[in-house]
Amino acid sequence: MRVLAIESSCDESAVAVLDRQKGLLAHELFSQIDLHRIFGGVVPELASRDHVRRLLPLVRTTLEKAKTRPAELDGVAYTAGPGLIGALLTGAALARSLAYAWRKPAIGVHHLEGHLLAPLLEREPPPFPHVALLVSGGHTQLIEVRGIGQYQTLGETRDDAAGEAFDKAAKLLGLPYPGGPELAKLATGGKTGKIKLPRPMLDRPGLEFSFSGLKTAVLQASREQELTPQRKADIAFAAQEAIVETLVAKSLRALEQTGLDALVVSGGVSANRFLRDRMTEAVGRQGGHQRARVFFPRVEFSTDNAAMIAVAGLARIEAGQLETLAIKAQARWPLESLSAVGP
Ligand code: KG4
Ligand code: ZN
């Protein structure tokens, strides 16, 4: 079983070919960062137009690198949502058309299911069931994952997503888009304990998050005294620490509450080194039940990519979950509405 996958939900155009036996044969990605940078964020219309330009050449290159002819494919997977509707439509229309021309099935994949399943590409994949912390630009959720397609939300953010919190704090400090990785870079020169920022919801029971208060606190800290390069780095450190500490504490709480001993951390923010280190340390130290373990996707598959869409697509095509010829794209799509794959 071999599938071609296309991802175009936001500002990355990506294509991958995944084989059930041989693994990932090729994956290509074109990032639109340079295109959106002068606007300080993603401009949806520009994103759609650029996907139209990039996707088909990327499909060609990826098939070449995977040494795969269309006839050797068993299906085409594409991101059908959630995301920017125009951007989604470009990938969905292309994937559906290629599948039609090649006489193959096609399947619309849930972008967040892609993120959740990305660690399955690693040599040591996570066991099921597990708890997943999904932290991306638009989502922050703790999910109980009983199997592929079996997702139950345990808690989520009441306002901003963790990625959004990184991006907004970065913007307030005058950093360019995309803010998350820029803030993380600046934070490496920062010192701990210099600035105190709130950790909302940490003192309350439950598995909900709230990050919207952080920007006000960052804004205040940046105005309190002269914003020297060192002070800026200290604020970046404090902001990153506040977000990460909250994510770690709630993830531990979710493990405890469910009694599960495996944690997956995925989505764009899981690329963050500080989060990876703190989470690994904390989960390793956790007592109570048997030692828990944490699983991450490799860093390049933390942020948007097509390899993860291929994992989800392959599982569903393999399970015979065929769809009509309709081009499927939806900006909103609840994760819990997905159907289970397998027992
Ligand atoms: O999963 P993703 O690539 O796209 C969405 O599905 O949203 O996540 C993008 C988010 C952005 O908010 C970005 O700033 C954040 O992930 N991000 C990071 C890092 N790399 C990406 N945040 C903190 N540290 C990073 N190294
Ligand atoms: Zn994503």
C-alpha cells in the first residue's frame, strides 16, 4: 500500500509519498514564510495563490524522489480541514483531480489527526491508548487517543492557542513572523527569574488552558523599563517558560487523571526545544503509576508537513474508508466527529 499526500491548510505547501512496508519514500515542502513576512502574518489570499503555483511541481518532484509512478499508488490523501478555506481548496482540488485522472481513491484527512499521528513515523512509535498534547498555531488540546480515529478531548484552551501565545508575545517584542521560533531563539539569551509572568489556570483543577492574559503581561513587562536587548531576551525567556510550564503541568495532570503512561506531544509548538526538554524531564520524574514516557514527532514533522497527512490517509485508505468524488474542504471540523480505524 502506497499513498501520495498533499498538505495546504495554511502557509506550507507539502507533498509526501508513504509506503506501508518501506516507510516514507520522499517528502517535500515549500514554506511561504518569505511571502508573508512583510505583512507580519499569513495573508490567506496570497497563501492560496502560492499553493496553486507550488503544489503541482512539488507533486512531480516528490514522485521522482520516491521513484514512484502514479500507477504504483494506491490512493491520494489531502488535508481537507481545518484551516484556511482557500488554501485547503487548492490542495483538495488538485488531489481529487489527480486521483480521478489516475483512477485511484482519494481521502480528505483531518489536519489535526495528521499532527496526532506524526510520531508514528518514528522508529519508536507511541503505543495506544495514550494522552496527546496537541499544540499548534490554532489549537491547544489534551486528547485521550484510544486508537486511530478515536479521540476524546480532555481539555482545551478557553482563548488563545499556545502557538498563538508565542506568536503574539513575539510580535509585542518586535520579532518578525513566524513569532514562535523567533521568540524561542531570543529566549536562549535570556535569564531565568528576571521577570514574573502569570500562569493562568495552573492553580485551578481541570485540564483547560488560558493564554490570552499573557500578552497583556508581556506588554506591561516590555513597557516597565527601557527595553534593552538583554531585557527583551529575559522577557522572551519568561514568556516561553510561562507557556511551557503550563503545558507540562496540565499534561502531567492528564496522565494522572487517565492513568495512561504514554504522552504524545505534537503540532507546531512541539518543535520547541525548551518544551521538549522540560516535558521529557517532568514525565520521566512523575511517580504514582508506572513510569510514563513521552513521544514527539521529529522536529521537521512537528510543524506542518505532508508526511503526517500520508500517515492518516494511508490508515484510512487501507481500512477501506472510501469517499465520493466530491472535493472536500472545511475550515472547521471537530476532531471527535472522525470515525475509528480498526477495532
Ligand atoms: O502546526 P503548525 O505548523 O501549524 C498549525 O497547524 O497551526 O503550528 C504553527 C505554530 C505557530 O504558532 C508557530 O509560531 C509555532 O507553531 N511554532 C513554535 C516553534 N515552531 C513553530 N513555537 C515555539 N517554538 C518553536 N520552535
Ligand atoms: Zn498544523
